[in-house]
Amino acid sequence: MVVLEPRRVAARAAAWRMADECGTPLGREIGYQVRFERQAGRDTRVLVVTEGIFVRMLADDPFLEHVASWCSTNSTSGISTPTWHWRWCGVCRVRYVPT
């Protein structure tokens, strides 16, 4: 699963909090990737990334075949299911993403 966070600090903090809540070391089952920094391994099941990293993931694999699901965080409701938001226009300009 890929979780999108808009800022690097938020991505690191979200990954740390999830790993702490699950009682696993950061980078094992839950990790993060931001610009110039990645703390994740082969066993990582939840990866928290910034939108820039997600755009690069889309450029490399437009259908995200290696990703089971993804979600974005929302300041009003926490984690939301994948839905269309106008803020995704910048992401979708890189490659066409069916909605």
C-alpha cells in the first residue's frame, strides 16, 4: 500500500507513528520515501511517500502493478480511500490515470 503525504516531514512522521503503533521498527513493514531519503526494505508493506515520489512511481509504472492499493491523507478525515480530487490534476498530467 502506498500512502501519500503532501510534505516530507509529514511523510516521515506518519510512517514513524504507524510503525510505532504496530510495534515494528521503522523501515521493516512500514517505511517512507521522500526526496533524497528512503527508509524501507524488501519486506515493507506500507510505504508513505510524498506526491513527487508518487509522480515518479507513475512515470516508471503507469498502472502501478506492484502496488496493491494507495490512499491519500486528508486533513479533515484522516486517511481516505482513493477518490478523485482536483489536487490530483498535477499528478495526472504526467500520465493519463483512469478515474
